[in-house]
Amino acid sequence: MKRHLLLVLLVGLAGFVIGRFTSPSPAVAAPGSKNTSTTKKTPTKKSSGGGTWAVVNISDGDMFDLKYKPTKPVQMRARLLNVDTPNRGQDGHKEAREALAQMIYGKHIRIEFEKPGTPGQTRSGLLLCYAFIDGKCVNVELVRQGISKFQTRYGEGRLAAQFKKAEEQAKAAKRGVWAKAME
């Protein structure tokens, strides 16, 4: 009962923070990248997404922990929309986790939701989002690399055309899951 109440409180807090402090600010560039801007824009209420967040942990190839510091730090776990990578103990888990970590771990990303300004969640309270870094959608890049197939568990989504094209490219090049599927 206490665990359920704590989860409800955390989800409620996350919804409040995301609803109140969001902005479409650009991702902060990684050291050595072409974009040298390191200033973060102040979050506003005019967002279509979830603002700029620091990635502080990678759980799987499609789940990670975010930290946001409006006035008090908020940390929560997020799950990428339209991708499904192997879970711990399954073949390919380590590779998927490492691929996601290489893209976003320790960096600042911009997140967006399926319905702009409206955070979605899994039944277990994970924040459902698209993650962007350096102008690219991380979710789509995982599919393009063959780390994941285009997954429609939560619906095809507003980026379906990009996911379908990325999946076709991965299939044609026999990358990742497609290399194994074509054997």
C-alpha cells in the first residue's frame, strides 16, 4: 500500500513538473561536437515537449533515468516510444544498452511526448517519450541502426513515417536485429 501511494505521488509530481516546466529548448552539445552552445533556455509553459533533461542512468536499450532542475531537482525513469529492445538476460541486451548509452548517457536531451505538452506513461509509471539530441530523434536512430524494430505497442505515433523509413534502411543494410532475422 505504501509503495503504491509513493508511486502515485511520484507520478503526480512528475506530471506537475513536466506540465509546468517544459520548453522546446535545444539539446546541449556534447564536448567536441560542432554545436558549442552550452546555455540552457529557461523552461516555459509554451512547450510541445518535456524540456531539456540530463541523462543520468541507462537501464536498458529503451529505458533511462532523467534529471531536471527547475527549482528542485526531479529525477524519473523514461521509456522510448516506438522501440523495444531486449531486456536484461536476453540476447542483445548489452549491445542495445551500450548503443543507447553511447548516444545519450551523461548528455542533455530534449524530450517530446506523443501528444505535445501531454506526458504519457506506461502502466508502471514510466514516462513515454521521444528523445532528441543534436536535432536527431534517438528513437528513430535506434531503429535505423537495427537495435530495435519499429514497435507499435503504444500506437504508431506521429513519427511513424520516419520509423518506417529507418526500419527499411536497417533491413536493406541487414543491421542489428535484421542481420539475425535474415540468417
